Amino acid sequence: MIHVEQAQLRSMLQSGVEELSLDLNNDQIDNMIVYLTLLSKWNSVYNLTAIRDPKEMVKQHLLDSLSAAPAFKDAKNILDVGAGGGLPGMMLAITYPQAKVSMIDTVSKKTAFLTQAKTELGLRNVTVHTGRVEALQVKEPFDVITSRAFSELANFVNWSGHLLADGGQFIAMKGVQPKQEIDSLPAGWHVDKLQALTVPGLQAERHLVFIKKTQA
Ligand SMILES: C[S@@+](CC[C@H](N)C(=O)[O-])C[C@H]1O[C@@H](n2cnc3c(N)ncnc32)[C@H](O)[C@@H]1O
């Protein structure tokens, strides 16, 4: 991306961030643009995302992920399952440097990109895992487990439930309100809250689904 285009992308991102009323400083916005540049560069070789136009990436990846960010403001230890090119995990790690953000994906070229981006962005709060989430074992369970464009809610909960701390929650990013998936949640889990999201520059429906363990 040439310099002029980067300035345009930055101003698009900045106005979206203002529309979302997010409290991000210039360094954080700059880091998001560095991430976007890396994603765009690696995408030509690694196929990290089908969206190739950087302006569409600002809307459909960066601002889409950032529209969910307020839901994570109190999280201390987040896992992004099926993080792919790092969405929403990278946006959360830049927005909340005080939180630990782990990302997992089965595809090693995607996690190689995430590891490189972590280094280039200087994100000390990021941990990257390669493999299936079902097989992941950690010492410290997560208080929030998230995913975007990952799987049906039942699979998400069944495959990652062992990683959730007591009192923790899943926050799934979905398009249209996933009524059927909610009805098919495994026993012992319930939807605590459903939230419609507005993404600057996008008309598409977006929802957050908050899922918690049902108390016995
Ligand atoms: C459609 S992509 C979404 C990527 C990213 N979250 C986004 O919104 O751009 C789903 C990702 O989940 C990963 N995946 C699929 N099954 C998985 C599993 N069992 N454990 C971890 N990652 C998985 C895939 O490799 C893929 O990168």
C-alpha cells in the first residue's frame, strides 16, 4: 500500500472509531493500520482472507471487530477461537493492552502470520497457538472465549467449554440473529444476552451472543 492510501485508510478507521465512541490513542490507531498493511501484504501469498480491497478490510474486518470491543472491556484473559488472520483477536489485543489475548487456529500458515504480526506490532499481551481448540490445554482458563465466523454455537461451546474459567462467558460474533443455533445449544449452557451491533459503513446485520454455564 502506498503512503497516500495508508493516510486514507487511517482516516476511515479513525472516523469509524469515533462513531463507535472507542477510546483509542494515535499509537493504537497507527498499530491497527500497520496490522492492516501486514494482513494485506501476507494475504497475497497466504490467503488469509477473501477480502482483498484494503478499504473493505477496514470496514469488514477492523471496524467489524472493533464494534464488538466494548463487550470485552472487563476481560482479563481472552481466547479467540479460529482466529484466522487475527480477527477479532488482534483488534482486541491492541485495544486492551492490559488484557492477555490468546488466538488459536489449526492452519499453521495463519498462525505463522499471527506470530509475525505480534512481533512487528510489539504486542506482548498476545499468545498464538496452532492446533484444534478441542485439544488445547492451558494452565490458566479464559474468562472470555470469543470467535468470529467460526462454527455453529453448539460446536463452539462443546469444543472450547473445557477452557472457560468458572463464571466466564463465551461471546460469539454472528451475522443474522442465530435463532436455530441458540435453540440447539448443548444442555448446561444458556444465552445470557443477545446484542445487535452497528458497524460503521456496513449495512449487514451483526450480533453478539453471550453464552454462560447454567448454574446447577
Ligand atoms: C472462517 S475462518 C474465520 C477467521 C477469523 N475469525 C475471521 O473472522 O476472519 C474460521 C477459522 O477457524 C479455523 N478452525 C476451524 N476449525 C478449528 C478448530 N477446531 N480449532 C481451531 N481453529 C479452527 C480455520 O482454520 C479458519 O481459519
